[in-house]
Amino acid sequence: MKKLLLLALLLALAPSSAVVAGPRPKAPGQGDAFGDERLTITEVQEERWAKTERLEVDHPLLGQERFIPLVEHKLPEVVAAFGGDASPSSKLVLLHYAKGWETGTNPVPVLLVHGAGVTAYHSWADKPIEQPYEGLAARLVRSGRKTFALTFAHPHGDNVMQAEAVAACLARIRRVTGAPKVDLVAWSKGGVSTRCYLSDAGPEGSTRYRGDVRRYVMLGTPNGGVDISFAFPNLNYWILQHENPAPLSWTRFMYFGAWIEKPEQVIYGPGSAFPGQAQMVARLDGKWGRTKAEGQFDVDATYDGTKGTVSVSLGIDRAIKDGGDFIANLKKKPVAPDVELCVLAGTSPWIMNLVGERRGPNDGLILVGSVFDTDSMTKRGARVLRKDLRNINHFALAYDPRANEWVTQVLDLPSPAR
């Protein structure tokens, strides 16, 4: 009896964490009927969400990615949720429960996946940071949906690692709600990692699609890739001047009359702090050309990789190679046939107080043609239910009320008969 009482006391004093383990998979990431990998779950109490769980995913593909001070997490809430670590391992992912999530009556839960350089706190929370609008999470809860969001460990992380994080969060949501399938809403780069999971596009040993997604909603996702920092090289100056946590396509450049280097911030190399960005780079000049805009420096030198008047670049082909030619390989892997697709592209080129792309309709960063490049996704039978445009820039696609309303509407579309 004394031993039993002691055991009960120890359990009562234990931290709020647990290991969730189904039968050990035969191969990494296969999981049990719910698809659980081995997850260590630590609950984090905070004000912005109903609650947050820090999931530690036991998977051999996951580990520590490189951080530089510029891309470390700065938001105290995020650092605290990652256990006080501003540069956490990619074995970790935060799963946020939206306020009121448990009141949802719709049988299909929703998982929101953010893009590069931000977190769920910036994009989806009830009151997104630095935005005057209601967040998408709150809007979806009001529509009767059990709504969740994730925050990746690395703001610019490897998309294969982030695909594992998406799979783990889907497994946890299904375990919590009992739902057989989940709807996914992904913005920008978040759509690349999401598609990697839905297409079984990861390397050997990565988690394969488990039939756990009903509908995949894309907001400004560069399905055909992106080349803006090569096609519009002056973006390098903007990034530097604003201390923006984004990669540079120039390795050396003239700045206020002197040649300088920022080797830690370039997009190239296997040790880059921006691996997920290199994975999204693709040549778009064959269809869209290169900018002829007056005042753009060293366009051809930047794209081709050589020394120009004010810069030196290794070129877009080097960035694509360092990213494993990810977009081209992704296009060889169609999305699973049971997944329904909805796509929203922005058409406002005004972004960050400047005009971005100029070669065709765009949201300031991503060409509409890239967002709508979905033919390769449907070759196994996945169907596109909607493709729409809104006069919204790239960042606002995550929080603008017009985009939020569109997401709510497409999630309510009936599934077509097969």
C-alpha cells in the first residue's frame, strides 16, 4: 500500500508531459491506426491560445538545423513555448488549440500551416500579432470547426523536416478529436512542406501519406517555385537595409561605396540557415523572362551567377542545386488521389511598401502562374475544386478578412461524387 501511495504521489508531481506511443512502426514514420509517431507531449499554458502542446517527434530524419541570430525566434511567447530555446531542434513543433476549439460541431477538424519567417502567432491566432484583424483561427471556430495551428521550430527550415512536423500534428489532432480526416490550410512556404507529405515526396524513411486529409487549401503557395531575389536583385538591398530575416542571392556587393559580404545570410550551401528557401527556388525566366525594370542592378549577372557592376552572385542554378532541385522533384510526385484541392492567389503587387514582381500578375512575391501551377498535383486523381483570385498581397493572404472568408467558404464546399 505504501508503494502504491508513493507511486501516486510521484505521478501527481510529474511535469505536464507524456509519451504517446502506438505500436512501434515497421519502418520509420508508418505509425498505428491513427498514424502516431512516438510523440513526447508537453502542455504549455498561454494567453493567445486555448492551450499549446510542444510535440517532440521521434523520427530519424529530424534534428538540429542551423540558426543565425537573424532567424532565431524573437517572440517571448514562442521562445517560452519551445522550452526557453530561441533556436529549437526540428524534432519539436508547437500544436496550438484555438480558443473555443472544443465547441466545434463540424466533423472535420482544421490544421493551419504558416509560411516562412513567421509563426502561428503572427498568422493565425485569434488576434494575429501586428494585425488589426480577427485571425483565421477565430473565424473558423465561429463557423463551427475544431481548429488547430502549428508553429515550426525553424522559420526557414527544410521542407522535408517540416513535412514530418505536419504529419505528426495531423496524427495528434486525429487522436484528440477521433476524426478520420483533417482539412489543411497552408500559406506560402507552408504549402510546400504540406505538399511534400501529401505527395509522398520525401526521401526513403520519411512518413508516407496516411489517408488522413480531406481537403488541402493553398494560399499563395509557390507550386511552380519562386525566383524573385534573382529576377529582381535590388531585393538584396531591401533585405539588408531592413535587417529582414530572408536569404540573399548576392555573396558580395557594393554597399555605400564599399564591397561587403554577408556569408551567414546567403541562400547557397548545405550549411545555409535558409534550407527551405533554397528548396523553393526554380527558374521562371523561360516563361516570364527577366525584369527590364529601370534601376534594377545586375539582373543577368545575378541570375546567371557572375560578377556584375555592384554584386557577385553564384546564380540561380547553384541555389536550385543546393536545394536538391526540390520543386522539380516535387512535380514528379502527384498529390494522393483522395485529397481535394482549393487554391487562392493574390493579385496586389504592393508589398512591404514597394512594388514587387512586375513580369505578370502576382501578389508582390509570387507569380499567380506559380500558385496556379497545379497540373502535376492532379495526375493521380486529386481534384481541384476551386482556383480563385483576390486583390490581396502575399502576406495579407494569411490574415485579410477577404481571404479568411474565402477559406471558410471553400472548406464548406460539398465533396463531389467519385
